Amino acid sequence: MSGDNKRQVILTGGRGGKGNMHYATATMQVPKYAQAGQPAKELEVRLELKVIADVGLVGFPNVGKSTFLSRVTNARPKIANYHFTTLNPNLGVVDLDGGGFVIADIPGLIEGASEGLGLGHQFLRHIERTRVLVHIVDAAGVEGRDPVDDIEKINAELRAYNPEIAERPQVIAANKIDAIYVEEGAENPVDRLKRVFEPQGIEVFPISAVTGEGVKQLLYKIRELLNSCPKEPIVFEQEFFPEDALLTESLPYTVERMEESDGPVFVVEGPKIEKMLGYTNLDSEKGFAFFQRFLKESGILKDLEDQGIEEGDTVRMYGLEFDYYK
């Protein structure tokens, strides 16, 4: 469902039967019987929410995404020094002079997330609606990981999941600079990140989510990237069609040929037919189109042809009759 005030009926009640006044006659104006209605539908449905945010924070577990979110917004995510502290996305609003934006803290990804390892697909789907990605890496290598390798692995997972997401504007937040220790003669990890990624057009910002150093500059860069991205309305096509459940239900039906004075009549009955007629409004164009698809995909048309039906022959389904034409 895309847009405001959208409504979708997933379950409908069974069609009501004809009331007693339908059977009224001149001699019996108030009949004491009526037609029973159809039973209501039963259906198990899973609704999946994809978080809507301008910016998605991505990175390996325990690199400081939640700490960064709590620093720049009023969000209060759970923060602890162990992996997968965050299991659900946290949203926060950044307020800046001239306009803010919404950030989503996406739970930590791992290698193989695009194939569903860990909770990969559950995490990656929340990135789909973001316009800018912020890679947060542990520049200090507190856990012994290589920040350059981390970013390359995350981008590889994004490309494997959805190549379009990996092409969105990105910026790197080299976090934990307050914990960096550079041995004499060694290259500063922030300088190495800049050397590798800035030629690719991905700017690197050294920050400390704990002390706040460098955070303001990063936020203004993020807003600059957002302003350069056209904010197009996100519209998703319908993925679930409740009536299709009737096509896959393995309910029985029968097709019987009967000889009558006007020619052969083909009677189609059974729980599958009764249920379909109870839920389908054949007076509507959409309902009639579904009825035709139902006959074909359920194998009923093939069964009629196997019984020798010809053009112009009558097909009867309970109270419904129609002539068969290819």
C-alpha cells in the first residue's frame, strides 16, 4: 500500500443468500424460508513493513551505528558492547538549520546477508526505501577488522541483494577516531580509507559517535546528498491478490454431461465451484474476468473439453447457466 489513506480489503464476507421476500407470491406474501448465505473466508496473511527513511546506516555489528543515532537524534536505541544489540531498525529525526531528515539504524549486516545468512533479508529489506547510505566503520579496528574490507564486503552484499541500492549516494563515517592508535611509520586508517574510496566518489568523514567530533560536518554532507537526490514518490505494485487463493485450493469438483431435450448440458458442481461463486461477483467486469481465469487455471475448461463440449453447449453451475464458446 503506497500513499496516504489507502485501503485494501483482504478478506470479504461470504455472499448473502436471497431473503424470504424474494420467494413471496400472491398467496404467500411472507414466506418462512430463505436462501442460506455463503460461509465467510478464512485466510492466513503475513503483512511485511518496510521502514521508510531518508538515510540508512549500514555496517557490520558493533561499529557504533546505534551510538551515532542516539548522538544525532532523540532516538534511544539499545546500546551495548556486543554484536546484534539492534535486532529491529530504529528511526530518528535529525534537526538541522534549513531542514532535517529521517535516519534508520539498520541492524548489523554480516557476510552472506544477501543470501539470507543471519537475519540478512530481514535487515536488507529496510534499506530499499532509503535515498542515501551512510557506511559506519570502526576506523580504530577495535575488534581487529579491516575497515576497508568491511565497506567492500557490505557493498558486495548490497549489490547481490539489489544492484540499484548499491548505486545510491554513499558516504563513509570513519567512527571511533578517539580510539585510534597509529604506530610509528604506519598509515593512519582514516587516510587509508580516503585514499581507497574518495577516488570512487565516496567521501570519508572521521567521527567519534561517543565524543561528537566530526559529526556536524557529516550531517551537513548527508543533507547535501539528499538535496541532490530527487525525492520521487515511492509506488509499489500490488503483490498479493486475495482471490488467487481460490485457484490454489485443492477442493474437489465434478464435471458431468447430461442429455436433455435441447441438447447436452454440462453440470459443474462441488465445494470448489460453490466457494468460487460465493466470493465472486460475476456482474462486475473484474469478477467475470476472474471467473474466466478460474475456469482455465483450475482445469475445468480442459475437463469440459475432455467430456466433448462444443460451442453453444450449455454449462450449468448451481443457479448459473452460460453457453460455452472458445
